[in-house]
Amino acid sequence: MSLVSIAFSSALPQVLASGLATGCVYGLVALSFVLIYKATEAVSFMQGELLMLGAFTVLALDAGLGWPLWLAALAGVGLMALFGAVLERGVLRRAIGQPHLTVVLLTFGLGMILRGGVTTVPAASQSMHRLEWPFAGQVLSLGPLSVAAEHAVVVLATALLAGLLTVFFRHTRAGLALRACSENARVAGLLGVPVASMHTLAWAIGAALAAVAGLLLAPITFIHINMGLIALKAFPAAVLGGMTSLPGALLAGVFLGVVEALAGLLLPEGVKDVVPYVLLLGALLLFPQGLGVRRRA
């Protein structure tokens, strides 16, 4: 066996673990895109900024106010959910019934405002930060394999969150109402579902999911002003999933993360950043409705 083959085989498990963890983050952000789109038929182009703002909110509560990290994380996600609800009630609801481009431009503008607001804080815009998670920097040994604890935690947290969302959408009144609204808002309204409240709930959950993705991304890339750009790679995952399938969005995000990591290992430097968009173009040509949409007979 050549030295190249030995080096490849030894690096492959770590590369796959890293790609799986990054793909989970892609998948969570893609979930936020799809959830909002299914419920409101609006494409939100501020999910990356919500991710970044959520991470900085937890950092401010932890490092700034001295809260325990676990409490800061829970409070930060809750505050972002509240922020998403307020945005929907105060600004985004006015765009209902307007052309899709109006909502796209509105959310893009709101994202730029959020980004500009964070950059006015010198400590946020001029340096990188980290959350002092107890598992940071540790390595897990799984037999002959060694995996960074950060990557394992991201995968486990994503699996747990996916399970909780499944229970929410299948076994709670709010989850069932949100599903009904996403299928047909007019019929759901006639059946007594409060459609306006479901729109608010969708934006709140979408903002909370983005914040959770920011927390999971923080141990991998640290917290900085540009961390929200990961949404530019999560959006192809949402499209690959069909923009209407929550499981499809999550699986597509994991798929993109793993393929991107393998491309970084096998292909020249810089090529991996193009891979999500190449896959997106190819999938749209072959499956215009997305990989997560079932074909009708």
C-alpha cells in the first residue's frame, strides 16, 4: 500500500465526521428555510443573519452577563424565537399577498440591517469568539477511530432536534395545525385553524432553528460576523429537498456536507466551495421539483 493510500485512509474518517457535522448544520438552516416557505410561501433570505445573531446573543449572555452557558443557550434560542415572532407581526405580515420578490427583498434588507447592527459593536466585528463548551477540544476514541467531540455533539444534537420536531408536528395541536396550514392555508382557516398565528409560529421556529444552528456551528468555526454566510450553502440543500420536505431538507444538508468534505480531500483547494452549487444545478436539471418531492403517478 502506497503512502498516499495510507494517508487517505487515515484522514477519511475525520473528513467524513467533519462533513457530517457541517452537513447537519446545513440541514438545520435548510429546515428553517423550508418550514417558513411551507407555512407562509415566503423565502427568507435572512436566515444566515439570524444564525449569526443567535450565536452573538448567547455569547453576550454568557461572556457579557456571566450567565451559565447552558442557561444562556436556552435563553438565546428563546429570545431568537421571540424575535422571529415580532418580526413577523411587525414587518413581514405586511408583505402577505405581495409578489414573491417583495418578500425576498424585504427579508434580504432585514438581514442587512441585522448584520449592520451587529457590526456597530467593535468587539463583534473585529475579532472571533468562542463559547466555552465543556467538550471543546476533546477527542472521542471509537475503537480505531478518533473523532472530535464537537463533531459528535453536532450530529447527536441534530438527531435529537429532528426527533423533537417529529414529535411536535405529529403529536401536538400546534404542530398539526401548522402542518394543515402548510398544506392548504385557506382550507385550514375554514376548519378553524388560526392561520395568522401559524405564520407567526413558523417564523418563530425558523428563527429558533437558525439560532440552534449557530450554536452548533460555533465550536467548529467560532463566532464571527461572517458565520451567517453558511446559509448560502444551506439554501441549495433546501432546494435539493424540494422546498416542501422537512426530512428532505435535512438529508440534503447532510449529503452536501459530506460531499463537500470529500471534495476538499480529493480535489484541488477551493473546488469544494463550488460543489453545492454544481450539485444544485445538476439536480434541478434532473429533478426540477427537488429530490424530496414524490413523483405523481
